Amino acid sequence: MARKMRAALFSDYGGPEVIEITDVPIPEPGPGEVRIKVKAASMNHLDLWVRRGLPIETPMPHIGGSDVAGIVDATGPGAKDVPIGLRVVVDPSISYRWYEGPGRGESFEPSPFQIIGEHTQGGFAEYTVVPAENLLEIPEHVSFERAAAAGLVFVTAWRALLTRGQLQAGERVLITGTSGGVGTAAVQVASRAGAKVYAVTSGSQNVARATDLGAHVVYDREKVDFAREVWRDTDKACVDIVFDTVGENVWQQCVRSLGIRGRLVTSGATTGSRGITEIRLLFWKQLTIMGSTMGTPAEFRRVMRLVFEGSFDPVIHQILPLDQARTAHEILESGHVFGKVVLVP
């Protein structure tokens, strides 16, 4: 009889009520894979979207969770050189050629991009199976909770701002959704890069928290039109880059906040995916709009080493036991979160 583990899963799409805690067989690692005994796994808005239903093929019943940290428990063929007992965090991205494109003289067949916990079974369980090449060792001084809270959000912010947006020291950058996991990471990445950081959040408490993270100017979107305030605060010059993960509800303000030859980098749409764009602003200001998703293995490892050395500090809103996975979904869906919600089996 197969050994069992506890897992938070859903068998039908819907609200938080579809999440259930149940016993399922412990997965076996296949070729090139390892099994992780999960010590911590953090929530992302992606987990809400997958639970609600995306236009992709999701394995059912589905175990979510892209951000995983734990201990190597077993190895499959081709991964025997990975030490059992190794403390690791998992790069959530699969199929990296989708990012990197062809080299000089190289033919290019982009493989489908996938995310652990979205296209595959994830880490909201006592054990999970992942590709061995996705592992990064965690130093002893770094907790599993901290490592699990960092991966997806910091690599997303790093790629969006530095690789795609080409943010330079001395530039002005506006970051929306600052209370979210990606937003809290983005403020730290932009501040460390030497930019002047303008941040958008809601509520006086979150304004103070964003300031503490390194934002120079913070707007409460419930009290002001932040695009107008940016225009005033920059003497009508506006910002060089907007990094947006909110989408529909703030899209028009994001475009208005950009100065001449400004760049808008989008990496999320938590409030909806249909933003209205004033086309005349695009050509008159010579704006650029670009998308960004996750990051390459090199970007993941670089940003996680900065987390390990203390240059970046993932913000944890709350740590809950795995059995309260439904509550974790409810908390994140409420929008009253600053940072990450972490589940511990």
C-alpha cells in the first residue's frame, strides 16, 4: 500500500471553499526529479487564479503552491548526485528557453513555459516532486519560511525592473500593488538599484510599511489620484518606469504617470485584464509597454543569493499550518495582506 501524505487540494474550480485537506499518495520522483519533504510553501495570487480556473490544462485533483522550501527526501534516476537531507528552495519556473531566445546562429524552438504548482502539482503538501535542476541550496542561517517567501516574487520583480525595464540608478520608478508579495520585493529591488521609488498602496499603515521598505514617496490610492500626484511631485516630468501588477483598475493612471520615453512593465492583473489605453499618449510621449513573467535560472539564483546574504528581506504577513490552507486563500483574497502568507506542513 502506498504511503500517504496530507495535502491541500481542490477537485473543482471555485472559491476558497473548494480547498480541502486530505490524504493522498506520496509522489515518487521520476527521471531527473527529486522529492522534497516540504518545510514551508508560500501563497501567491497565482494560487487564487489557478483555483478559480485558468484557460490551461490543470492536473486534477490539484495541489497548488509554486514557492517551496524543504529537505531532499528521495531522488529519481539521473538525480542521484543530489544529497539526501540537503536544505533547498525550489525555482518555480520550468522550460527556460521560453525566456532566453536564440543565440547567434542558433535555431530556436521555444518550449512551453510552465510554473510549478500551476501546470504541475505544487508544494501545499507534506511532500512534492520537482526537477532536480530547479534546486538551490539554502544556507543554514536562512529559515525555510524566509526562503519560501522569496523565490517567485523577487525573481519576478528583478526581471521586470532590471532585465526587461532596464532600470538605472537615478531614474524614477512607480510601483503599484506595493502591499503584495511582488510589490514588497519590487520596492527593495528598485531601491537597491539606486532609483527614486514612488509606491502605490492603500491605507495609512501600508503607507508607513512601504516607506520602511525603502520607498521615497508613497501614495494611498484610496485618497488620491496617484497619477496626478506623480505629475505634481516630479514637476510634470513624471516617472521613467512604471512596474504594474494590479492591471485594470489602475492601468490608465499607470500610463498617465509615465514621462517622455517612459517604460511600463506589466507582470500581473489582479484587478482585471482589460486596461484602457490612451493611444495618443503612447505616440506623443513615445512610450514603451512590455510584459514580464518570472525569470531565468540565472536571475533566480542571483536574486536568491542576495536574499541569503540579507540584501533583500522577504516580507511575511502570516505563517499558518497547512491545515489552514483554506483560511490562507481567504486572507490573500481579502486584499488585506502586506507581503506573503506562508503555509507550514
